[in-house]
Amino acid sequence: MNSTNRVLNRLFILVVGLVIFSGGAALLLVAIAGPVRDTWTHSAVIGVSGVTRWLRATPLPNQPMPISGSWLWLVALAAGGALIILLVLFIIRQGHGHTRQLITVGGNAGMVLVDSHVAEHAIQDALSGRPELVASHVSTYQVKHQSVLKVAITCRRGISPREASRIVTEVLVAFDTLLGGQLPALVQISAGIRARTTQTTRLH
């Protein structure tokens, strides 16, 4: 639940993974296979010769500044800079989507802006008192210009997902009634190692 396009995110990870895997496999074959190593050496010589010819055939135009070489280096530098900018923008966008504005309520008398921490603390406090749950975490995201609650809970051993969903639904309905409106919510139910090793503590 963030502002990053999931398809582009997974496509980028897939492409990077394929490039790394292909490079590693090629280096492994060059290191252990004699014929592949010979072919690689021959291809490298041909490639270096071809690049050298391209650089010599594309000199920079005459200019007053003492700069020599091929204009292909400028193209490569510009492409590298553009790639770096795109990667930086991609990294900056990761994890975005959290919002501090939950909802705006009110009428003719005025508008009231409800902070997301109000819902997060209220719902989490209500869930923390339930013995069926080991842990809970509530956060707020901005999805398509609308605030959405994400409620992540860890069930205690022996508690069915249906029962856990019912508990969370009761808390959410109670908060909607208090707020005077219905908020969309995503409920994530899990049962990790804490659910298997943590036991209920009873106070008498």
C-alpha cells in the first residue's frame, strides 16, 4: 500500500535479477569451461577493437577548448546521468503512501480534520486488550486520494482467522460509529513464531 506502481516495481526487480543472474552465470562458465573462456577472450578482443574504431570514427568537432576524444563518451555520460536520476526517483518513491490526514468531518458549523494517529491509537488500544491476539499494528495510507486503514494482527495459537476477523471488525465498526462515517480498511491476519511461543497471561 504505497504510491509506487506495483507492476513497475516487480518489473524492475525482475530485470535487475535477470541481469545479475546472467552475469553470474556467464562468469561461472568463463571460469570453469575452457571452450567458453576461449570464446569469451576472442569475443572480447573483437569487441574492444570495434569500440576503438567507433571512438576514432566519432571525434569531437573542433572547438576552442582543449578537449579531445569521441562524442560517444558524452552520449554515454548523459545516458548514465539519466539512469541515475531515474533510480534516485524510484528509490525516493519507495515506501510513500503514509498519510497523517484521516478524514475531514463537519458541516455548516465548521470542518474538523481528524489526524490519522487518533484512529491508529484508538484501534490499537482496543485490540491490545484482546487475549486472542499476540500483537497488532495500525497504520494509515493514502490510496487513490482516499485514506485507508491497515490493521495488521498476529493471532494467538488456536484462534481461527474468522474469529480474528470478527474481533477486528467489531473494533472498526465501533470506531466508525464514534467517527460518524465508514472508513475503508485492510486487515492483515498472520500467525508467526510469536503466536506459537507466546502463552496467555492471566491476572487473578
